[in-house]
Amino acid sequence: MEYRTLIVETTDRVCTVTLNRPDKLNALNISAKKELGELFEKLKSDAAVDAVIVTGAGEKAFVAGTDIGELTSLDKESGKQFAAGGQAVFAAIENLGKPVIAAVNGYALGGGCELALACHIRIAAENAKFGQPEVNLGVIPGYGGTQRLARLVGEGKAMEMILTGDPVDALEALRIGLVNKVVPPAELKNTCREMAKKIVSKGQFAIRLALKAVHVSQETNLTDGLEVEASLFGLCCSSEDFKEGTAAFLEKRKPVFKGR
């Protein structure tokens, strides 16, 4: 399938998705969101892909927000639908069932920060900046920023970022737990790819269940979460990958996982 706003490349079971609107700092317009939603729905069942990297074209921006021109005609009801549509796309990313790494190569503002938040791992270039500046336009984050940011960095820091609209640089993002790692811009793509390749080398049956278990931890209490974890652990123990992984360890060889 050809895309107008995305570049999609798959190599060694890793799919790299590049938002390709560099003249607009990769801002998310309706077309980009539609294509992202369609792509991630396809990737969910794509047996040739076990991990995804999301990044932006050019050197200035990951995604510098939503296309502001598309906001001006919104009212109460259409605004709610607009936000819900973006939330659905980012939920599809978060719930892909395969690890998604954000390679943040510059500005990640508004919808761009929310896109990074929907990914499972975030690696930032040293020149990256993260922010939820929506209050400067008289609105609030609408694609999950008020929910995911607080879960990731804590309510206090999320309140500060959302209420002031002030961005944080890459090192501050690392300090508060917004990103996993900060690297020089020239090393960003390779760092993300090496991490993706490492994840792909593991037992994918376990990877899928690990993603599910961690997601549950954000939505339930500890007692119920531990019960889910134990059930998923038991499910792993019935898999071919578990038998292969334990046998390979005992035989001191590299495992050959089949993802089942």
C-alpha cells in the first residue's frame, strides 16, 4: 500500500514508520492520522513484523503537533469527535501487541508528544524537546496526553507541563522518566534499531504477553494485576518458545524461537 504522509520500511522483522511531512514539521493532519490508523491495524496481523520504530522525517521534528488549521472550525461536538478519533489511532499503537519504539529526533509537541507517549519505549536525540502546549491555544491535550503523561511522569510534573505549556528538553525528559535513553542525533536510528533487533531476538510469545501484563498494571489494582501476571506466566509455560528457551539454556546454545 502506498502512503501520502508515511514512509514504511520493513527489514529483519522491524518495521520503521516515518512521518513524512518535514515542511510542516511532520504535524499530524487528518490524512496522517488516517494512514497511521490503517497501517497499525495492518501491522497487528503482519507476521513479518515483530517490532516497530516510529520517527519523523528531517532533522528538526519528530512530530511538532496537530495541524492547527484543522482545529479552527471545531465546536463542542465536533471537537469531541476530533479528539476521540486521535485517541483511537494512538490506542491502536499502544495496543498493537508488538513493541513500538519512538525515535524522537526533534520537537515532540502536542500530538507529537502524545504519539511518543503511546509508544512503549521512547529514545530521544539530544536535541529533542517534549511538550503539551495546548493551553496556549485555549484547549487541552486531546489525544491521551492528560492520561498517559501523568501515568508516566507522575501527576505533579504532568500538571506542570500541561498547565504551563512549557516544553522540557531531552535531559529533563530522561530525568523525569519521560524517555528511556538520550543519544546524539547521529546515533538515534541505530540505537533504536539495535534495541528493536534485541527485542525481536527474544521469544515473541512471551513478548506479547509481557506487553499485556504491563498494560494491565496501569488499569487495575496490585492484587488483580498479580493474578493476571500469574495466569500469563502459566500460559507462557505451555508454549513451544518456553520449552525451546529452557532447553537452549540448559544445553548452552542460542534458542530458536517460533513465536508460539
